[in-house]
Amino acid sequence: MNDTCPTCRHYAALREQARRAGDHSKATDYEVLRRRHPAHTVRIPRQPEGRAV
């Protein structure tokens, strides 16, 4: 987790709150949101046209 990112901290806090409440589905949803929010989205470079990978 990126401790300096306010979005990461927010989602992590919500995840822990959901875990303590026993809602593991919601906790997982918050973890997915934390990992996927735009500041941390992994970009995969496109391959040139006609080139097999």
C-alpha cells in the first residue's frame, strides 16, 4: 500500500472496517478499488501493428 496516497489510505480504512464487520465481500471490493484507482493503474505498452508477441 502507498501510505502517502490519500486514496490508498481511504480504501484501506474502509476495507478494515468491512473486515471487522464481517463483510469479507465488501472488504475484497475495497481492496480491488485500492489496487485499481487511477494513480496506480498499470499501463501495458502496446505492441507495434503486425508483430506477434
